[in-house]
Amino acid sequence: MRGKKKAAVVGAGYVGLATAAVLSETCHVTLVDTDREKVRQINEGRCPIKDADLEEYFESHWNALRAICDGREVYAESDFVLIAVPTDLDPDRGSFRVSIVEAVISDICEAVRSAGRKTAPVIVIRSTVPVGFTSAMRHEISERYPDMKACFLVSPEFLREGTALRDMRNPSRIVLGTAKVEEVEEAEKKALEFVELLRGGMQDPGNVRVMILCEREAEAAKLFSNTYLAMRAAFFNELDTYAEALGLCSESLNRAVSADPRIGSFYNNPSFGYGGSCLPKDSRELLSEFQREGIPQSLIGAIVKSNMVRKDYVAGRILKMAGDRPVGIYRLTSKKASGNFRQSAVWDIMRMLREAGCAYIVYEPDFPEGGKTSFQLMRDFDRFQKACGVIAANRKGEELKDTELCVYTRDLYEEN
Ligand code: NAD
């Protein structure tokens, strides 16, 4: 174990946990999270999120990860600090809140200064940040701490919730953004060192594609990737809207279009709207970037708008099907394999039903015990189906196979 690098991973969510698990093959890893319950679970060897591979990792790597609530205990001693904290969308401004990332970077530099050190650990930003954020932080830190040497890397993550660890172990690419200023060589050296540490935890390390870009390109690559995925989801949703509205078979149309190898039979399963914690916020942020910079666009705005048009349409269909019967909302998750309710399309559908005066009941067995709700929640499926007249399901599930109620869903392929 001697000679291993020390890494702190800040934020024990999907990105942080998967990053920590991969790095634990080559480094001593400490997870830092302000959520005491998560910290406790990790230290007891339990996975705090729903992800089959991560759960299996926790079973097979008992004690490989330790977690603490205050990173200032470990920052000064770390070789790398990876930041994977939330950057949620501020709905009023239509762009990311970066205050948590900023606060973590300040804590790192303060801890280094307090320890009387001149060199900060390499700071790797894994959170999705606005374009220009990393270089702005680098400038700010060099002004606030003129005697401190700090190297920043931005390394956006492309994993999917539900398969977080599998995706991190088998990445389509590792994208790294480095400063294109006087310290470029140093930053690239650190970037390659970081890649080697990651490779040690990958399934096929020899075949991983590494792409070193400038910071702004790396930041933009993440936003454009997710906006492309949102566009594809929106396209197949509108194809489905078209088919349903005209009484055509959506699946036949979808299959005939997807059979073209240039289009492909993947990521083409319609839903109530694209959701999850990344696609809606990242496409919205990219639109704000175009607007801020005064760059002409019409597609990016259409991708954002299309999702609301789709949800409006779906809510209309549900209302028509329900008549005066209460609607049962089957699950709040946007993906089958994930336990994440954030930004799932059903939240907007529920709001639209409420605004139309329609009663609804939610079935979500994984809703946190004691969690506050503004709606009627049921965890027992039999009670749920007795209480509602029709069911709306963004994604199908086992329980729906035997129900006698009408089920409205657009889930053609029973995939995520
Ligand atoms: P998450 O919400 O699952 O986890 C974030 C964690 O950070 C939480 O456990 C929270 O308690 C913790 N946290 C909050 N404030 C903190 C603080 N001040 N100090 C320490 N910990 C703190 O988030 P996530 O889904 O892993 O996303 C993290 C970042 O990565 C975001 O910017 C997101 O856009 C990006 N990202 C997410 C995914 C994804 O599929 N979820 C994929 C790629 C990139």
C-alpha cells in the first residue's frame, strides 16, 4: 500500500461514488460529503445509492472507501481532490449554481494555506460547470493566493445513473481540459498522471480513449453531449406524439426509422419527456451560454422547448383518458434502474394534472421514509390500484402486468 497516491473525492453521489470506486484500485481514497447519513452508510460498508454495480463493489471491497463530512481534514495531505458536488439549475437565471464548487475550492486552498504548504493538490472538477468556469476559478485563486501553486483540471463525466460504475469502468472516452497558459506542460503532465490512476480501475485500460482539450472545450463538450442526447430523446418523443395523434403504430414507425444504421436502434425509446438530473439542466445551460454570448441558434432552444410541448401533450392524453377518475402515477423515477426522482418528467405531468383540477395518487415504494410530499403517496401497489381509476406510467414495471386498470404509457421497449 505504500507509495499509493492520496485522493479526496468531494460529493458522494453518482459521479463521486463511481469515481471513488475506480480510483480506489490505485489510490487511498477519502470521500467527503456533508450528508451525515451517507457518510455513515459508506463507513459501514453500505452503498448509499441505487446502482447494482456500486452495491456489488461495496460488498466486495469492504473498507476500501472511508468517508468524512469535513474535507479540510484531508485536503492538504491529498495529491488529488476531485469535485463531484451538485451544480443545479437556477430556474430564474436558467443557468447553473456553482456556489458549492466554489466553496469547496476555497476550502481546499484555505486548508493548504493553514497547513503552511505552497502547493495545492491537483483540483479535478468532475461536476458539470458552465463554460469558462474553470479558468475563472484559476484566475481568482491565483489572485487570492499569489504564493500558492494550484493546478486545475476539468474532467467531465459521461456516466448514466443506474449504471454509474459500469460506465466509469468502461468509458467511451476520458475528456480532460487543461489550462492553455504558461503552466500548460505542468497541467498536461498532471492530466496524464490522473489518467493513469483512473486506468488502474478500468475494465479495459488499454482501449480507453483519452482526449486532452483546453478547459473551455472540455466544459462545452459535456454540455453539447447531453444536449445531443436530449435532442435525440426529444426527436423520438415527437415521432411518438405524431404517431399517436394520427392513430399510427408508434412502434412500427419508430422501428422503420431506427433501422437506418445512420440513425440506429438505440436510445430511441419514447417517454413522457426527457428527464433526470442532467439532460434538462445541461441543455438549458447550453441555451443560456448561446444567449449570453449572442451566438445565433434555433435548434438548442427548440430542444429545450420540445420537452415542455411533449409533457403538455402527454398530460392532455392522460386527462382525456381519465375523465373524472383519479389518475394513478406509477413511479416518480425517470429511469427504471435508478432510484433518482430529480427532474423526472412526471413532476411536470403532475403539476399539469393539478392545474387542470385532476386528482392523482402516486405509487412510489422507494420514496424516502419521512420525506415530505405535497401529494398522496402510496407504497403498496394493491391499495394504489384500488384507489385510482387509470394509471399513467412513464416506464413500465412488473406490477403493471396483472392490473386490470387502463395503463397509459409510451414505453415501447421497456428500457431505461
Ligand atoms: P448527487 O446529487 O448524486 O451527489 C452530490 C453529492 O454532493 C450529494 O451526496 C451531496 O450530499 C453532496 N454535497 C452537496 N454539497 C456538498 C458540499 N458542500 N460538500 C460535500 N458534499 C456535498 O450528484 P451527481 O448526480 O453525482 O452529480 C454531481 C455533478 O456531476 C453535477 O454537476 C452533475 O451535473 C454532474 N454529472 C452527473 C451525472 C449523473 O448521471 N448523475 C453524470 C455526469 C455528470
